[in-house]
Amino acid sequence: MPIRGTTVGVLLLIQFLAISAVAQQPVATLLTDPLEDRLLRSTDVSGGRLIGVLGTAVATPTAAEYLAVLANVRGSGTQVCLNIRSVDGRYQSGDVDYLLPRTSGLRRVRLPYEEKAREQDFLRLASAGEIAVLARVGPCPIRPDGQFLIATWRQPAVDVRRLTVAVSVMSGSKPSTVAWMLDNDVWSDAVACRRVDGRAVAFDKVCEMPEGIVPRLRRIRVSIRDPLAPADRGIPPIEFGLSPP
């Protein structure tokens, strides 16, 4: 009988710790209200080349998790501009402004989004691989330069271990590679990006970095080669920084 009581006590303690962790989750303030997302009948290919910077955990994604960014906010008044697009180009969020709370170290900050969106039915069914999220430090409109935060969508509340960059090269056949700079200021060797299969419109390549380097990442460079272009008229690389931890 004491064993059973101990087991129940342990389960209650685990449940209490889980609830406490959720309660202590930092939450950003939504500044764009109403949130004007839309679901188009036809696809839309407009937009920049950098479409998403997403972190993933080494675990099975779950529909119960929320939209968040990894941030270390030392002061007050830090804004983030967010943009979300679906891989088929039909769903678009527009630019969404948030104000981040001060955090103690690197934390996952929840961004209120789905509960404010118009297209909640679509978002509820969208899997992790169908959505790209771009979060840039600073007020909207979003721009391709500056510092970006790692966003998470449909990911368990565990440490983010991998980073994926979603880009649009307007042709999945163009060879693309990704390189990264860690906190030692040395660029890695280039690694081939993967072509997105199926209805890829908004982004057609995903570039994945190795597991375990996320806390040390500082800059990312995606290079795109056009086999038909002269050597001196190549496509400029996509290069951007990650907000330092």
C-alpha cells in the first residue's frame, strides 16, 4: 500500500511541475490587432527569398504546441516582426508585430497567434512541414537584413536541437547549399539543401543544419547557383544573422 501511495505522489508531483512550467512560460504582447491573415483560393508566389527560420526538436511534433520564438531579452521594449506562409502559397499572415517580455536567459517565448487568427481551421490542421515562420528583431515591415529569431511551430516543449531555413529559389532544380557560422567566427563547409516535394510555391528548398549546434549559431548563408547564368552574374547569396543568446 505505501508503494502505491508513493507512486501516486510522484505522479502528482510530475503533473504539478508540468503545470508550473506552462504557467511560467513567457508570453509576448500582440501589437497587431486585429490580426489579418488570409487563405487564398489560388497560390501566391510574391515575397522575398528568405521565407522561414525554424527550430525543431528531436521528437514527434504535436498539434498541442504553440507558436514561439527562442529569445534572450535583457531589456524592455524589444519588438519582433512575424510573417507566416504555407508551403503551397495559399496561407499568408501579413506582418505581425509583437513586444517581447524580458527573459532570464534563453527562453521559448510564446506568441499569441492561432487564437487571434481568422483562419483557425486551416492552422489547426497544418503540420510542421507545411508552415514557414520568419521572425525578425525590430518593428514591421519585415526585411531580409538584420537579426532573426528561431521560431518553433508544432514542436514539443523540449530543447530545440535542429534548425531549418526555408527559402524560395523560384526553381527547385537550382542547386542550393547552406553554411553557418558559430560563436568561433568560422564558416562551416557548405551542405546541400533539400528540394521540397509536392505543392511547393512559397518555398521550394529547405536547408537543414546538424543537430546540437543551435545555441552556438550566429550567422547563416544560403547560396543558390543558376546553371544558366554567367559566372559573373550569379544569384547573390541569402545571408543573415541570428539574435545572439
